[in-house]
Amino acid sequence: MSEQTPDTGRVVASGPQKMTPSEAFVETMVANGVTDIFGIMGSAFMDAMDIFAPAGIRLIPVVHEQGAGHMADGYARVSGRHGVVIGQNGPGISNCVTAIAAAFWAHSPVVIVTPETGTMGQGLGGFQEADQLPMFREFTKYQGHVNNPKRMAEFTGRVFDRAMSEIGPTQLNIPRDYFYGEITAEIPRPQRLDRGAGGERSLDEAAALLAKAEFPVIISGGGVVMADGVEECKALAERLGAPVVNSYLHNDSFPASHPQWCGPLGYQGSKAAMKLIAKADVVVALGSRLGPFGTLPQHGMDYWPKDAKIIQIDADHKMLGLVKKITVGICGDAKASAAALTERLAGKTLACDATAEARAADIKSEKDAWEAELDGWTHETDPFSLDMIEEQASEEGNWLHPREVLRELEKAMPEHVMVSTDIGNINSVANSYLRFEEPRSFFAPMSFGNCGYALPTIIGAKTAAPDRPAVAYAGDGAWGMSMGEIMTAVRHDIPVTAVVFHNRQWGAEKKNQVDFYNRRFVAGELESESFAGIAQAMGAEGIVVEKLDEVGPALKRAVDAQMNEGKTTVIEIMCTRELGDPFRRDALSKPVRFLEKYRDYV
């Protein structure tokens, strides 16, 4: 017996039937719409892998399993569906921990399948044995362990359901001998929650606050993207005449062309956004957990409004009031909650109506001032950066200032682009320059902040959305951790464009050595061969950019090759060694030494 799935039309076994556990595992993935899995083949799951193809599932082999996890993350974030990663038990699975941690903080519905040592060998210290559940306990919303082959379909279905309902990664742990045998199983159908707007009382309280607000501001967070709620956020913002700021690293949560968009908060964010939220008497945090790194002082401004009333809306009740003191907490879907608030405000005279024109003028003035500042901010002006600019000009020529490069890249971005950024100094300065018109367009490693994120994540995103241009930003340090995945893109015809900022240093940490350790540089230099040349050796195109007027044309050429010729290109930008602000001035202190031999190291 079989039936078609309503979403994909694929045929899935129906009713209780005799099958192997491998068949139950694969059929349950089919029922959940799985078409792509990222990983490296292994004997631990080979019996199931053998029937991936007739099930309509493609296993995309990667260079390293961490890359597979990031690809699953990118796939999930752009598609809104599960991203799936699998590997050999032991080392193949342990290689995925960092990527699953990043997916956890991105709230990505990634399912990691972890075949493990067979049940008769567990505890004996055999080949590739590891206790795999504790590895992921901190970074998964649910862990399903198949404790009997007859429960294969049950646990497989549950981890897929929980990834969506809990909005984050889940783990399916399967002893490798449990893929074999004969069982009777029924393939469970996916269960998806219909999330509501929140409690009536809390929505009424929030609407009452907004009716009295004179300067309301909306923070549009990642929950708006995940709920497909941008239009509802726009409707609420337009009713209130409220400035809309993006939460940190969610620059795609509100269209940049909208007159009420003000840019992102957080590290290297928009001064316009910060100055406007500082004036707020009521803040609506829509789909945002208000993470601590995204509300820290920046550009010398402690902008968080200390006396404002905060309405926080989040699908996870545990986030409400966790970081910031709130006035009203709404446990609800960002899309539904925004619509419910707009409905409650319809037809009412609001306190902010009287000042709507003045507020619109204020928004435009602050945005114009910030854009003018960015236009004029062509290079860093701190003493260290000025020294490095002068030194490099005499040694190597006038290589490019990162800020002017980022501005040129911004101007040359194609429509419908997806951009991933890695962790690091230049990548994070890009937060000031990345603007988007549609959601599911911007992918960053979020609070986990791991290097080696951008390239594999954009490969996963491109797999899910092959019709959209895909661009990754990486510094040379992070690039060294992930550039091998260029081979994955080339081998499997998943064309992407990577922009590598080659400044030959670990810039983010080096800035701390400038500010706190008197320019005593330890382990920060990264001299290397041409990344464009390495890319060519891996079968991709390579472009070296040394002049400002080459930046935009290089990006356009690479994107054209990606979209029209199916080619992957690495654009190597030769940058000066100047450095932006450090990530966390608050997390370091001036050194104190007591032992005589270290007295000079202050």
C-alpha cells in the first residue's frame, strides 16, 4: 500500500507493512519531503544509503562534515524546510558539533542523523566508538535514540516534527546494527503546529500600550523571517508610523527600500537605527529574543532605551524577558501576533498619529545622515590603521580599504541575492552595508560566531534555491577553514560566488592586541598563497582585485558566471591591514602583571 504526500506528490508507504528498518527510516524522510542530504558516505548507514536514489533523495558528499552541517543550516534557513546532515559514526559525527551549535543559535530546523557503534560493541572501545548523545545535548531541541529497530519510523518522524515545532536542530541516533532486520511499521505523517497570535489578554495589553505610545519603534527579528511575516510587520509599522530596525544579523527581516526601515542594531550596525530606538517610549520586539550581543553599545552609543516599555513577541516562551526587562510578553507567532495587533489598532486614534509626519521626517533625516557618513567613511582612522595604511602603501602599493570595498559590493549586488558572512573583522563591518528586499536572504553564524561558516552555508542555500544568486563573504582566516568546500561546489554543480578579503591576519583578535596589549602581536599573521589561484586549482574561477573600480565589475562577472554558466568563482580582494572596532571592548581589561619577568607586558 502507498499514497502520495500532499506537499511533494512523492509516493510513501501507507498503513502497517513489512519492511526493513532502513526502509522505515528512508520512507519517513520521504514523508517529510527530504530530497537532499549533506554528508560523507559511511558503512554505518550504507544499507539505508543504498536506497536513497530510488526514494528521490540525493546525498551530496562534502569535503568535511562540519561543512555538511553548515550546508544543512543554509538549506533550512532559505527553504524553511528541514536541512539534513549525516556521517560515519564516531569521527564523522563529532566533526559536526560546531555546525549544529551554529544552527542551534540560528533556530534552523536541521536534523542530524548520527549512526553509532553497534549495540553488541558499545562500551568495548571499538573502532570509531563514541557516546554521541552527550556531544549534542546542549545544541539540540530534541534527541531521539532508536532503542529498538521496530521504533525506527516512530523516532525518525518525531525528530523531524520536533525540529519544526521546537524551531531548531534535532538528533536521530541509530545503532548501526538497527538498520537491518525485518519489522512491521507504519510510516508516520508529519505533524506541523498551527501557531497562534498569543494570549488574548497579553495582546490586549500590548495594543493598549501602543495606543498610548508617542514614539513606538519596532525591532524586526529572525522570528519575522521564520514566520514569513514581513508583510504583517510592514502593516503594523505603517499603522504606527514606527521606525523599524533589524535585530542583529537579521538584515533581511524588513525591506531596505521601505521608508520606515532604519537598518540593523548591534555590532557595526546602523547609527540611524540606534539613534531612533534611543528615542522610543514603547519598543515592539517582534520575533526577537533580544540577544545580549545584539543590544550592546556601539559607535560609542549606549542606545538601548532604559525607560521604554518593551513588548516582546517570541514563539519560545522561555525567551520572554530573559535578556531585557519587559512590560508585556506574548508567546506567539510573529506573523500572527503582528496581524492581531494591527487589527486591534484599526479604526482607533493613537497618540502617535499626531506626530506621524514629524517622526517620518526624523527617520529620513537620521537615515540620510548615516548614508552620508558611510559614503565618507572610506577607511579606518584610528592610529594603528593609519600606520598600517601608510606602511602598506610604501611596501605593496595602494591596496583596498575594506569599507570602500564593502560599499562597492553593496552597489553591485544583484536582485534576489542571498549573502552569507563569516565571523571576523571585515565580515562584521559588512553589517553596515548589507541591505535586502526579501526575507531568507542573509545568513550569518549568529551567537556561536564560528569561523568557516560562510562558504558551506551558501552552498546549502544555493542547493535549496538554485535560481537565486548566492554570495559568501569570508576573511582569509575563516576562508582557510572552509575553502576545501569549493571542491564540493565544483564536483556537484552547485555554483556560488565567494568574496575573500585577503588582509593576511586574524583581524578581529588582532584589534584586541592593538587596544589592550600595546601592539604585541602573537599568532595573528596569515601570509598565504593566492586564494584565487588555489580556487583555480580546485576547478573554480579565480579573480584577484587590487583596484576599487574593479570590485563591482568582478562581482557582476562572477554572478553572471554563476547564474548563466554554472561556474563557481572566488574573488580575492587585496585589502590593507587596517582594522575596525573590536567585537567586545567590555569583555577585556587592561593587563596587570605582578611577576617581575612580566612587568613590561602591560
